[in-house]
Amino acid sequence: MQFIDLKAQYQALKTSIDARIHKVLDHGQYILGPEVAEMEAQLAAYTGSKHCISCASGTEALLMSLMALGIGPGDEVITTPFTFAATAEMIVLAGATPVYVDIEPDTCLIDASKIEAKITSRTKAIMPVSLYGQVADMDAINAIAAKHGNLAVIEDAAQSFGATYKGRKSCNVSTLGCTSFFPSKPLGCYGDGGAIFTNDDALAKTLREIRTHGQERRYYHTRIGVGGRMDTIQCAVILGKLERFEWEIERRLALGEQYRQKLEQAGAKVKLLTVRPDRDCVWAQYTVFVEDRESVQKALAEQGIPTAVHYPLSLNRQPAYRDDASAAETVHSHRAAEQVISLPMSADLTEEQMDRVVVAVAAI
Ligand SMILES: *Cc1c(COP(=O)(O)O)cnc(C)c1O
């Protein structure tokens, strides 16, 4: 069994993806070719956003967003310590300081009720993470941002493309939404890729300049940028994947529900993640809480069932981001880091495979 079955997905879409890749090879516009704009238009329409700016990765999307907002030295960005490192990494790389707010223990999402206490005159943005494919409480977060002088809200939506929050699509629920097309994400390409979504014309223009070395037109540089484009071939792959993406999202929602029912029925000693009733979680990972994670991982590995841990250590306890004062407060984050385990999950997971996982977990 694979943790994420990317090969099954390719087999299902092979004809279309191969043809699209060959078309790019033939027309030769490997950078910013027609597939880039075509993909951006389709993704913007999908999320309902006015603009989609594709870029080199989800990490680059976060960095470019911070740059476009002019966030740098002396500025603070409020975020969660329970996320992939790139979230805080890009805040630090931009020269700003990550300020950590603890998570809700049942969803693992930033606890919006604790954000206001962390706002200072230096706060420039809030960066919630839509972890495991569930969007954080964006209405509450946007309201806090508006109340404190229109702070920017950047959704780290690397794991949540396709998810909804009160009927709105992830990536279109705040100032900027940043997603990733890393192969294992809900919408993945065959390499690195990412995108930024916004309804703000000025920010979109700035982001397009930043993406290509801050140039307004060729070789005229008005600002500092990056080499942050997504390859045309990778956009072609996404266009192929979009042909059955709606089906994949439906599958992911159904599989998440099936996992819940089967684990409960089997009496498995796991605590399930809460999904709020106003949201759809696309289960980038199917993550649950267990008491003795090491023995669970070992028992599953012995039966050929791969698992993963997203993530084993809060960022404010990592050597690179160590922040003892905030680490003393973010207790739910640390407990989650000790207890979370992700089970095999992808749109191509079969019922038989899921049953094997459930039986193995329940037997522990
Ligand atoms: C994957 C991920 C990123 C980074 O995306 P890349 O495309 O791998 O650079 C950022 N934040 C979160 C929460 C992620 O899961």
C-alpha cells in the first residue's frame, strides 16, 4: 500500500497528461507558455478569485506574498507553530518575525480567539494555515485584521486547495491565498509548483512583477523580485489533473467520512480530528490522534501500512525557530505534535485498502 497513490492517479489521466506535456515540448514555450495563463484562468475561476498568479512552489507563494505586502525587518506576522516549516521560514526569510499563537486542540487550526492578544504596533499580517485540508476560522480572523487597521491575511492553503469555508473556496477567503502543487498535495503537479490568489488588482500586478525579478517590462526592474515562475510543463500537468479534480475532491470528502465511520465502528483507540460543520476538509492527510504513536507506527509498518507524522515538533521548539516564551504558551500545539499520525489517503485509496488500515489500527 502507498501512503499517497500518485501512480494510480497518473494511470487514470495518462492519455491527457502525456498529450499536454508533448504539446508543450512541441511548441517550445517552456517558460510562461500558453498553458500558464490557461491554468491560471481555470484556477481563478475554480476558486472564484479575480487573479491567480502561478509560481515556483507553495514556499515561493508565501515569500512573494510577504514581499508584495512590503513586509520586512521590524514587522511581525502572526501564525501557528503547528505547521510545515515553510510557513515561518518565509516570514523569517522576508526579514520579519513570526509570532506564534496556539491551535485549537480539536482541529489543529490557529485559535482565532487568541490572536488579538498578540497584536502589536508591529503586526503587519496574520498567516493562518489550512492544515490537513481544513480552512481556519477566516471570518473571525478577517474581522480581527479589519479591526486592527486592515492587517493583511495570508492563507497558507498549501494543503487545502478545493476545500470550502462557509461555501467559499479555500484560497479566496482572505487578502491572499497561497497554495502548493507539490505532488502529494490535493492538487499536485509532477514537480514543484504553486499559486497565489487575490481579488486585489494592485497586489496581483505587484506579484506578477515580483515573480519575474521585479520587472515591469523586459529588463526594466522597478522592484526587488525573485525567479519564481512555474514551468509551462507543470501547468500542463495541472490542466490534465483538473479534468477529474472535482471527482477527486468528492472522493476525498467521502473517504474522510468513511474513515470516520469505520474507525468508530471498529472501536479503534484513536481520537478523530474535528471538522467544523461550516467547512469541507479535503484531507490532504488523514490525520488522527493516538496515545502511543511509536507503537502504532510500528504495528502498522509491520503490516505494510505506511504512516507519517505531520508534524513531530512545534516550530517554536525547532532549533531554527526556537522561541521559548511562545513555546511555554502553545501547549495544544505540543500535545498535537506528540499525538498526530497520518494514515494512507488519496482519491485512489480503495475500500479494501481502507478496511485493512482500519482493522490494523483497531487491533492495537
Ligand atoms: C507543502 C506546504 C508548504 C510548501 O509548499 P511547497 O510547494 O512544498 O513549497 C507550505 N505550507 C504548508 C502548510 C505545506 O503543507
